[in-house]
Amino acid sequence: PLYLRRMDTPTTIVVSDAHMGAVPEENEQAFFRFLERVPDLTRDLLINGDLFDFWFEYRHAILSQHFQLLHLLRRASEAGVRIRLVGGNHDAWGGRFLEDSVGMELIDGPARLDVGGRSALVAHGDGLAGGDFSYKVLKRALRSRWASSLFRILHPDLGAWIATVVSGTADRHANGVVDELNRAEHLSSYASDLLRSEPGLDLVVFGHVHQPELLEVEPGRYYLNSGDWIFHRSYAVVTPADIEIREWEATSPHHPG
């Protein structure tokens, strides 16, 4: 069944954690079908990190495994869809190719954005919610200019192989969602504290923990996590009047939800 519908009010569709290149084939094909429908259903697609399981922008090479994904995104952009990508921990090294050739807007979160007519703080979510000091240090180092320059020296095939080895996405799919629940709880608590401390915020949007969640922290003010495309094939539809989390092709016999 088709869960999206055309809306006359300002509509933002939010997705995160598709991890293209590392999910099962049936999930990847489902995401492609989703992208094919997006231009008919919204003019604002917000991708909140980890669209790719690995993305690094080389000057003269494009990873062939992402050809179809990039083609569909370019088609959506040409059809008038605004595509915003907030960098995640797997795809923060975007650049001019994604902007100029694909038509995406690259955003370094946390960022204050309009999402479905609401004032929102948007971040992928990695390194937030306290603790995890060692990861925060590693994150700062990996996103530095010198790290990018060193990685660029590697042959793209070698770089992609290293990224696959350290990714852990395939193991995550095999082991299920249990490992994500504790991180999801911490991120939800962090978002709730942000909403209570900043009255000007209508919405906090995170990803990263692979758990769909919509929590009304105070009347009309929400924490939203759109989930992932490893376990849930989930996305969110945000308008000034409503917020919903939906599943794409939820009745598929291959869908683990």
C-alpha cells in the first residue's frame, strides 16, 4: 500500500539512516521506489544523516554502488524538490558534487531549520546526549581538514573497503535492534530537555539510533526521530497541523517490522 499522499499545506518529508550500500537488497530497492514517488508528494525532503553507509567526495571518482541513488536524487531535484542533507557519522564528507551535480543542500548539524512550517532544531544525533567523550573527540578529528586530506590520498576502492570494515551496519542488521534502545532513550531525554529549555522551538529532529519516535514533550511541541531503513523503512511527514511516522511498504514479506 502507498502511505504517502499529496498535501496542500507546507509538507516536509523526513528520512534518516538509509545506509545505502550496506542494507539488504530488498530494503535498498524499497528506498529507490520511495524516492521515485517523492517528487509527486512533497517539495521538501529532509535527509537527516546516514543516507549513505559510506560517502567520501573524491575529486575525480564517484562510488559506482551509489549510481542509482544519485540518479534518483538528481531527478527529484530537477522536478522541484528541495533536498536537504544533514551530515551523519557515515556521510559527513559531502561536497561540491552533491551540491552542484545532484542538487542537494548540505547542512552541518545541529542546525535551526524550518521543517513543515515548524521551527526545528535538526541534527543527526551522533555525539549528543552526554557521555561518549571518546567518540566526540574522534568525530572532531575525522571531520577535520587534515583527516579529509589524508583520506583523499587513498585509492577509492581502498577507502570504500576500510569504511565497510569499520561500519558495522551489516552486523547491526543481523543482531537486531536491542543495541539501539539504550541510545534511543538517552537521545529522547536530551531532546526533551532541549524543548523544555528553549520555548522558541516547536520541534527537535534526530536520527542515528534507528528507532522511530514521536513524543509530545509539551502541548504542540515534539521530539521526532524518523527511524531507519534497516529495520523499519520508516519516514515522517511534517506539516503545520500534524506530524506522522509512517512505514513504506510495511506489508512486504521481506520487511522485518
